[in-house]
Amino acid sequence: MSHPARWHRLIPLAIAAVLAVGAASGAGSQVQAAAPPDHKAQAYANAELIQLLRVSTPTAADKKRLNTLDLDLAESAGKNFVDLVAYGNHDRQLLQLAGFRWTVIEDDLVGADKAREAADAAYAKAVKNKAIKATLPSGRTAYRQLADYNNELAALATQYPTKVKQFTLKNTSLEGRTIRGIEVSHDVNTSNGKPVFLMVGLHHAREWPSGELTMEFAYDLLKNDGVDARITNILEKSRVIFVPVVNPDGFNLSRTLGYEMKRKNCRVTDGQIPTSGQCAQSANQSKGTDLNRNYSGFWGGPGASSSLTSETYRGASAFSEPESRNIQALVSANQVTTLITNHTYSNLVLREPGYAGAGNTPDEAIYKSLGDQMAAQNGYTSQFSYELYDTTGTTEDWSYYATGGLGFTFEHGANSFHPAFSNVVNYYYGSGSTAGKGNRAAFLLAAESAINPARHSIITGTGPAGAVLRLKKSFSTKTWNGTSLPDVLDTTMVVPAGGTYTWHTNPSTRPSVVQQGGTEAWTLTCERPTGQVLETRQVTVARGASVTANLATCAAVF
């Protein structure tokens, strides 16, 4: 439903300047602004046009200025533009007052959603009638509902008992839903020191393909283990963890069409659990916390709003939301050497840093190399996250700087948060110049990066069989305003029967400390299964390095 471009001219610069200065002055505030009336709900109620716009931003300063307006920015931007959702006249007038001009990409998003439903029904019917073949690893022909994800995770654990371990994350969602994941590996129930590749989806509720692609890669690994040599090697040498739905409340609301454009979680009022049905009420459509602005890394900085109704609302505090705390706990308890968080919409492979003023990471060379390699498979653009626009408090803002594990955001597709389901097939396997490669090939490269010893660290040694080894590190993570928040990484493995161990880990020194020329150590303890500590050692190991830590004292008394 694409329409011809319509260019909107600048209006008096004096008005634009006043509005821009006012917006910018509140951007760094740590105090939550009073919530304005929910113009999004009003736009739907009044049947105003909900449009997808491409806003001209010729300079970086224009992008920053647009970011202060608290509009619904899509995860798509080029050097000279940013896409956004305009909810009725309010948002278009705001853009005009700020002096921006734009083209219309999609004139009627509500109508486009109805067209997508019809296309999905036709696709499913064609597969059923064998007019076309279902090609995804799972055989799916339609977007999953929340119950489908949960049922399929459980079914995979039952079907592959030695390769799949189902788990529940630490916290239930705000509406009380259990959040589930699976771990996939050879001998999955045996404790070992394999490196971990983590893939997650649906931080943002309306980005349905992000969960689908996460789930399909899990199916692919399991169906092709023992058939595809690369996949067999990955499962032999790593543990692959999948959490397809990080935000079940928001996704359920979006997927059941209660509010299809729902992006955030169901935090209606800071510090309060929502009552039953409260999140779905039209008056609360714009409320919630953007989970991908709620992590503690640089929390509260550029690209994260202090307004509860903003689509990038950062939350009352870092990790204020149970859903983001779940991913924090999961990463903190595993040696996640590579991470992908899936999103829509755009065709991007994004790497740290998330905001332009941070400077390159100390791992830029390998970060860029891997990003470029993956982008060559799916045809996306490999770039810094801030080249999209400034963001802070994202998954990798915390995970990379806290653990050193390489983290990427994949932005899939173009011009739609959840296009017709048939597009998911193209996203997964590629199309056109990337046919036969696509995100499947990119994901395989990420998993192989997770097991590449040049990109993480290794600790080896001897110890008593059956002893529990623990690697732990406590430190503080700073938010944008300089507040220090406590962080703990705490992972374990069991010494194998032979009495020697190999543990694939992240570097002991965090990237921010590397940038300052310092070093940090892991605290390695050898314990009885009861938790009694028998030996403690400090272990310093760099990326790409290996050290030996023989636990003689522990062996003597175990």
C-alpha cells in the first residue's frame, strides 16, 4: 500500500526553535515528566490516519533533535532519514512545528494490518492445499500466539530429552506470566564448561518476526544435528540458549490484536503491578516501559525517554522491570560469549556502542569483522548502533560492558513491524542475492563465533571429579547520571570424571576497564556440592588467552 511521496515544507523557524529547545532541555532530566493525554488512543478512537513516515534528517544534529520529540521511532534509519509511526494529527503537527519534512511510506497502518491478515490467511491456505511448500524448519505457516511458543518449547524438550533442557526465567511478567526458554546442546543435562550462544526475541511486542526467527533457529539446530556438520559441531562445542519471548504481556496484547502496535511492557504506573485487564484498556495503550532501554548500561542517557507514554520510556530506574531483570540474571549465570537480540524493522546488524559519544569499544576489530561477516549472509548493513540513532540502556549496553561477551542487535525486514508471514521465510533463508543464506547463515556464524577461542577466554586445570567450580565477579555498573549499581556474574561447572576441566569463559577484565588500561580477575572457587568452599584463587585471563588453574588444595581435601 505504498503511496507517492509527499513533502511537507518548513513552517516558521521561530516556532520550531522554541519547541526544539524546550524538548532538548528535558532530554537529560532524571525526573519522570507528567504524562500527557494519550493522543495515540485518541487517534485510533477518532479514526485518524496512523501513518509510517520517513523523516528527513540531513545531519546528526537533526537526528538528535528528532529523538527529543518522544515520537514512535521505528528501528530504521539511514544517513539522511529516520522512520517513525505518526499517530494522527498530533504527531504530524509536532513534526511540522519542529521544522521537519517527510515522505509517507505507509498511508494507513490500520488498513495495512488488515491486508496482512488477509495475506496470512491466503498463505496458510496455499500451504494447506499444497500449492506451495512450508519451508521453515518448524513447518509453521502463520505467526505464533504466546501459547504456541510455550507449547512448542515444552514439546521440543520432550522430543529431544538429551539435547533440550527447558527452563523458566527468574521472574514472572508484570501480569504474572511465566517466561520460558530452552538450552540446546549435546548431553544438555551434563554440567560442563562449554561457551554459550544466547538468542532472544520480542523485547518489543509488535516485532513478531523477532520471536519467529529465534524459534526457527532452535528447530533448525535440532532437526539438522547429525546431518549438517556445522550444526553438529556447534552443539558439540557450545550451549545455545533461546528465549523467544522476552515480553509476553506486551506480545500477547499485540498478537491477539488487543492493541497490535503495542511495543512496551505492561507497566501502567511506576512501582505498581497492573490489575487484571488494565494494560489492555485503551487509556493505557501508550503506557509501559521499553525493556530495551531499561538495562543498567548507560541507563537514562540519550535515546531513552523519561516520559511514561513515550515508546522509549526507560523505566523508573535501571532494571525496574522483571522482564529485563530476567535477561540480566540469565546472562549473569552463563558464560555468554556471543549474543543476538532480534528486532524489526530494518535490515541492520548493529554493534556497540549505542551512543555516538562513547567511542569505539576495545574490541572494535573483531566486533566489526563478525558483524560484517554476518551482514554478508543476510544482505543487511553492518554498522554501529548509534548510526541508527542514539540509544542507551539496551541489552548490549549492559551485557557487553558487564561481561565482555559480543552482543548484536539484528533488525529484520523493511517498512513493517510484522509483515505478512511469508516474509519470515525470506528473512530466514534469504532471497534474491542472499537466497540460500539469509539469517540462517548469519546465525550459524554467530554460533561459531561463540565457540571460537580467539574471541573469548579459556581456563583449564585439574581438580577433584564432582567438585563444583565457581567463577564470580562483583562490580558496579554506572548509569548515565553516574549512579553506581551493583552487578554480580556468577557461573558454575562440575569437574568431569577424569579430574581435568576446560572452561570457556568471557575475559576477566571488563571492556571499560580495558579502555582505562587496567585488569580484573575472576574469583575461582572449588566447592563441595553442598556449597562448602575448599579453595579460592584469583584468575586473570584476556580475550583469546588461556590460563591453567590446578586446584591441588581442593583435590587434597575433597
